[in-house]
Amino acid sequence: MKQINRRVVLQAAAAASFVPARFSIGKPGGSANSKLNIAMIGAGNIANMAYSGCKGQNIVALADVDSTMFLQRAKRHPEITKAKQFADFRVMLDKMGKDIDAVCVNTPDHTHFAATMEAMRRGKHVCTQKPLTHNIWEARMLKKAKAKFGLVTNMAVQGHTFDGIRQMREWYEADTFGQIYEVHSWKNGPRWQPRREENSYWHKPDALPPPVDAVPANLAWDLWLGPKAADTPFNKLYHPKSWRGFHAFGNGIFGDWMPHISDAAVAILDLYEPTVVELEKKSGGNEWVVPDANVVRWEFGRRGKKAPCTFYWHNGGLAFMPEKPDDWTWEGKLPNHGTFYYGEKQNGYTDERSNHPRLANKEAMKAFKEAGYPAKKYRRIKGGPFGEWIRAVKGEGPEPGANFDFAAPFTEMMLLGVLAARFGGRIEWDSKTMKVTNRPELNAYVKEPIRKGWDYSS
């Protein structure tokens, strides 16, 4: 396939060739019931969520580096068979730009940023799978791009649209818990599987560095790498699912589950700019593969009227899980995942999707319910993150809650935990300068190397 001339494209973008989208916030294109023309970057696997969420709109184009992915979901979503197919999303956006209103990004973590930025530079509204980016600099750049281009953005994290996260905020703002001074989020895993054939995201290579395998005929490996080093050899574990266990491409359990589990705590308590992030406990992991288990601690100073707060992330086996609150009376064992909130007045809990809030004490919860929950203050959302995003693009609803003004700082906070788990020790963070102040060698990972043709610094 003919390769696009990147220098020409970047010069055009720099020359302010941005064209406002046909659909803008509060300004529907055509009637309020007009269908959006949506393109998918990443056509298989998790794209199923985007197809379901965008049901009723026009899926006009698909981009995927693996030709077997284009019709993987066609049985459930036959409408995608009519979409035009491309290997390179940049070619798709250039050739079909006038016919595309919005883009869903469903790629591995390491190409989220490039795909999202390419779409935004062409005036396309974007909904990107979690985690938003693979490094901190990328998250900052997407937040800036949102302000620059004035587009509707969203990170596709389901729980941010659920009733439970809104109810938990209402309880907190009604002073149900008092000040919350400590939070623990946790998840079992990763659960490494011994055989590549098993349907799992978690496989380790037989040797390190990973053996070099032949690139399948259906895969455009250079495009799969995107901004990563072009000389990275292919290994069969990377694609299509097990990439998330490798530092170069994914963010381990952090990237897989923290955007879901910790969503409510981060959003409600404004846990965006830590001063210190430190690894407390770890098992496994090396320069290639993410740890088997870890406990990481973040320290947050006062945020307005909110008291200083310590946040913990736990993943792995039982030895790495948090202790239950002393007043926890719901069940004998610790739930497999969730978040505990330690407050001055009450302790609380939300589940793996930041949903179904409850007080730690079952009897206290019963009395709380009988007395009547605090009044509803926040609008409930229907249709999940894609439905919320589509309505906003059409001007039929407010900006999505997980827009990049929220998603980027949340992702940045999460990625500091990834750095701590990967390299160990204590990280002292200056959010204003976007630098690790006590270990300057780690700043090389705040903005990772970008290969020629994939730089978006300006």
C-alpha cells in the first residue's frame, strides 16, 4: 500500500488547515436527529463496545493494521460490512475526512495518542478507549488539543456514566463521610496464562528479550508499532491481545482496571496532582514485562476545602490486597475488586466500575437508606460513554463527564503509579513543570522517544 507523505500532512496541520466539524457543541449538523458519520480506528476486539455504543449512527470507515479484524464483529454488527477499510488510519482520515464527523479509537494503549491527535487535527470529535494515553506528555498534549480545537472528547470508561458515581458524589457532598483522608483501590491480577492459545490478555514470553517471530501476512507490523521504534521485532504475544503486559505497549493492570475502579475516588476527591508517588511492595516484573503484583501510594495535599489524602493502588495476590475497614460487615471476605473510602464519619465502598456505593457497615447502610439518601443533584446518563458523547456532538446534551479535561489529569495520575511500580522507590512530582524532581532519569519516560514521522510536539 502506498505510504502517506507525513511531512506534507504535518505542514498542512501547522498551517492552520483545521476545518470545523459538521457537528459542533450545541450546533447540530442538520436536524437534531441527524446521524453521525463515525470512523473506527481499531476494528476488532474491544471495538465491539464502540459498535454497540454507536448503534443507530453511520459507521462509514474502519482502520485496522490487521486485516482479519475488519469483519470480526460483523455477525453482531452487520452494518460495518458497508464501511470502507484502511490499514493506515492517517490515510483513512485524509481520504475520507469530508465524510467523517467523529472517530472512535480502539487501539492498544501505545497508539491511543497518535490516533486521537490525528483525528482532532482534522476537526473530528473523538471517543478514545481507556487509558487515554501511554505516557504523561501525551495526556497533557490531548488536553491542550481539546482546548485548541474545541471538539467533543470522551474517554470510554463506562462507570463514569453510571448512576453510582453520581450518587457517591451526592453522598460525599452531603457530608455523609466527613473529610475522606485515605482511599484504597484494588484488583486481582494479572493472571498470567501458560499457553498462548488461551483466551487471555496475560502471557509471558518463554525468554527475554522476547523471541523474534515471523510477522503474519495479515498484520502490518510497522503500522501496529506506530510511534514506537521501527526496529522493534515482532513477537506473537504482542498481538492481538497480550500487548498490555509489556511496558512498551501497555500499562498492565493499572491501565486495564484503574480507570474503572478508581474513577469515582479520583473524580470526587480531585486526586489529580500528587506531590509524592511511592512503591510500597512489589513482586515480579522486569525491563520488559509488568509486575505480577504491587502496592503503590500517592500523596495529595489540600485541594480547596478537601483535606490532604493518601491514595493506594493494590493488584496481585492476597498478600498485596488492602485490609478491610474495621466496620466492614457485608461479607466475610474482601471483595475481589473495588475502592474503600476512609472518612471522619463513615467509611464507604464502590465496586469495580465505581458503581453501587455503600457504607462499610451494613446496619449503618440500612439506617441511611431508611432515613432517605441525599437529594439527587446530578443528571443521570443514558447510553453509556458513547451515547453521552454522541448526544454532545449533536448538541443534544452536555459535554461528556470523562472529557479530556478530566481524563487527561486522571491518566497522568495513573501513569505516575505505573512509573513507580516499574522503577521502584519514591517519585517526587512537580505537576507544573511536568518533571520528576528527585530522580531526573525518570523524566525520559514522562515523554517517551517518538520515531520520525510520528511527532506531534507542535
